[in-house]
Amino acid sequence: MRIVFMGTPDFAVPSLRALAAAHDVALVLTRPDAVRSRGKKLEPSPVKAAALELGLPVLEAKRMEPEVVDALRAARADVFCVAAYGCILPDEVLTMAPLGCVNVHASLLPRWRGAAPIQRAILAGDAEAGVSIMRIGHGVDTGAFCAQASCSVAGKSADELTSELAELGAGLLLEVLPELAAGTVSWTEQDEALVTHAAKIQKAELRLDPAVSAADNERRALASSDAAPARCMLAGKPVRVLAARVAPVSGAVLAAGELAIQGGRVLLGCGEGALEVLELKPDGKRAMDAAAWAAGQRGAAVTWEALS
């Protein structure tokens, strides 16, 4: 099958690799090079890097300009496959390929339509997350879906869950394409009564807070990223919490806002329960495990608080 692939972030890379191994990928469309790390240098998208490694033709575009539409038409693809490309596709593009345009979306639709479905699933405490193979329609993730796969959420970071769902999505996409070509795919319209929206994560949402439960703070740490890190004040100094978990119930109960160091363990009292910090990065310093940080806290204040 001849395919045009559209995608940009790491989530899309397994789908591209799977398609390239099984089909003829005529063109890869991705967002232009951008500053993606602290080095302040332009870097290719993960999809562009993978496409070049695979020897596939790449076109960079942040919108559907006439020359981009012409290139898509010239590719003469049977189907367009999309995974987190990051650009609205006009009707002309959606109907260009004979088999249409299918999208790998990182949620169990109709739950979590939108930009941040994986992080929203973590923050909401969902037991399961998943991927859907869907048609692209006029609204945001409103199209019918034809296949879904799921995995557990508990204890997984956003990066870990993204990697797992990306692989699930790639496998599901490969399963669907022969059925799409044969015309045997069964589409399910989304139940609008069950829709939830996955708005982009704001930095303030992931700040740790002694007023909320340890479980909520754990989920914020798991959902955090470089763009929206889990931050707080420990012993009067700002830090990023890289890994944390709800502490087992043992010993004295910590009051909300109390910080305890017990045998190298760093425990934070919350509105309900306690959070154990496993790894952190003080501002201006390297990342370190909790025991290393605790060793340098002699005489420090034994409180913690939310960043203002």
C-alpha cells in the first residue's frame, strides 16, 4: 500500500517505522525544525529524524500551503496516516487519498479528545489509557473510530505511557490498513454524552501542593514534563520533583506542609497521606536521588510548600 505519513513527536515514530517496514511510504510530512531543548538550537522533529534514517522523502510544513497540497497530491497515496502531526487538515486533503485519512489518537475515544490525552488520563487517575484509530473530521478528534487498544496507567510516567501507547498505536494501525483496503472496516461513531476534553497542560496545574492529597501530588509528578514540570519549595528552596510516590503508611503521621527526612528518605506531608520524593533537581543543580539531597539538608527548615 502506498502511504503518506504525517506526524511530528516521539509518539508518532513507532507508527512511521511500522509503516515503512510493511508498506511503501511515499512521503513524510512533519512540522519544521524547532528549538526543542535547552541548547537553543534548531532540531529536527523526532519524525523527521526517523524518516531521514529510513531514507524516506520528508516535507516540512506547519500549515497546508498550496505547494504542500500539491506535494501530497503528487505522492498518489492510497491512504494518509496521521499521528500527532499538529496541523489542521482541510477537506481537500482529507478526501485526497482513495482510502481517506486515518489518525492514531492517544486515548480511548470519546474520552480525552484534544492536545494532552495522556497527561489528562494520568491526572484524572484513570485506570486505563489507550489508542484509537479514527477518521479525521472537522472538529477536534470528533471522527468515528474503527479500532482501540488499552493499557494500565497506574505508576507510569507520561513518558513511559507515551512510549507504550505509541507502540500499541503502531500495531493497531498495521492491523487496520488491510481491512480499510478491503472495505471491511467497521466504524463506531463517538457517543457525545461520554466526551471529555484534554486541554493543553498549564504549568500551574503540575505544581505540587501540600493542601492536596499525596495521590494527587503523585499524579502531578507522573504527568510532568520539561514543558510543565512538577515543582515545589523544599526546605525553602525551589526544586523540580522528577519522581515521587505515595508513601506507605508507617510511623508518625506528617501534617500537611511538613517535611521529614528518615534514613535518607524524603517525605512530604500532604492534605491526605504523605508523598515520598525519589528523585529531584534543585534549581541550578544537577538531578539527584532523594538520599543525596537529604544528606545536604543538615539544619534546614523542615517544611515544604507550593510555589507561588
